Amino acid sequence: MIPCDMEFFEEQIKISAEALQMSIFDRREGFGFTKEDPAEELEEVYVEIEQLESQFKECVKICSFIIEKDKELIEEKNDMHYQVQAA
């Protein structure tokens, strides 16, 4: 993993964490994004939920990648440890 990968991962997680600081409904109400027409409101909330779902999927991918890399590093460390003990 190169440093720019880690920066990308950190930025994606930061974006998702910021988006989750406030509930969708509180954020919409707080910023005056609510609509008078319930159908319009529902449509906009649906779009926001789709965006959050997409961000969540990206975070899950990032977490899975990090876990796999961690497993690889642990395995490499263990292999090196056994080689040192065998020497």
C-alpha cells in the first residue's frame, strides 16, 4: 500500500464520518432543506440515503482492504519470526 492510498482512505472515512454527525432529517431541517410537498421531500431524502449508502459501501470496501492487508502483514511477521527462531 502506498501513502497516497492511505490518504485516499482517510479522506473517504472522514467524509463519511462528517456526513453521519447529524441525522438526515435534523440536517435537512437545520439547513432549511425541507420541502412543503411531502412527495418532493421523500424524493430528496431518498437521494440523500442513496448517497450515504454509496459512501457506506466505500467505507466497507476500505475496511475490508485494511483488514486483508493487516492479515498479510501479520502472516509476514509470523513467517519472519519463525525464520529467525529457526536460524
